[in-house]
Amino acid sequence: AIASGVVNYLLMFGMCCAYGMVMFDDALAQHRAIGIKMHMATATLFGLLVSCCCGVKVGIGGPDLTPAVFYGRFISVLASDIAAQLDLPDTASKELCSGTHLQEHLLQCAQFHDEVRATTIFAVTLSSALLGVLYYVAGRFKLLRFAVYVPMCIMEAFLSCVGYKVFYYALKFCHHEPAQ
């Protein structure tokens, strides 16, 4: 079981690095190490839990890309709000806490990065815990049997919309005169 956990950790290492980098855009690049550490801790903890508690001899568990993308958007919005509260430029600005702006606003930039770091750790931990409780309750009370019907409808609607947009923009691109 421990060997399975170690293999899981090694497999997840590269993905965790990528997920941590996805969480923070270029304006918040100095915080990417936090994202990587959070994903590595998750991979270690859940890799060992899955390998020790799962009936399968080689179980792989850990973080996924989908929440990392949502966390990235979540963190961008939080950082923009924190910057606005501290009268700093928007996080989309290249000058935020760099170069002369950093020299002129040293205390505000230090406070900004401290607040972004603390808020990120708290928000990701809380949202992950709530999602874990939600999954546990859904599994414990066998609520997932009702979800069997939902994915096909969602998939069909999504594919229909994508198909519509592909044809619409393809016709628009060829000026409504399809030709090879």
C-alpha cells in the first residue's frame, strides 16, 4: 500500500506543479509555490488514503485540473478585490507591485501579498472541505443514484450548443457560401 502511495505521489508531481501554476496568473506569479504545495499536500494525503483504504491494489487519488481552473478564477477575483481595498491598480495591470510601483507602495504591496496568500489558503481549504462533505453526504445517503440521469442531458445540450456554434461560425467565416 505504501509503495502504491509513493507511485501515486510520483505520478502526481508534474500535474500538481501544473495545477499550482494554473491557480495564479502572471500578476500573482510569486504565489505559485503555494498552489504547488497545496496540490502536493493533497496528492500525498489522498494518495496514501486511497492506497491504504482502497480495495484495489493500485489506487490513484489526488487533485484534478477542473477545480484548479475554478480556483484560479476565484483567486483572480479575490486579488482584484483586495487590490481595490488597498487602493492598488487592478491585478491585470503589469505595474502592480513591481518596479517603481513596488518602491512607492512597499507597505501596501506587502499587505496585498499577505492578504492574497491568507485568503487563498482559507478559501481553497474551506471550499475543498465543503465539497468533501457534500460528496460524503451524497454517497452516504445514496443520493448519487439520482445523478445518473443528469449527465446525458447536460452532455447532449452542451454538444448541441457546440455543434450549433461550429456551424454558425463556419458559415459566417465562408460568408454563407460553403465551398471547398
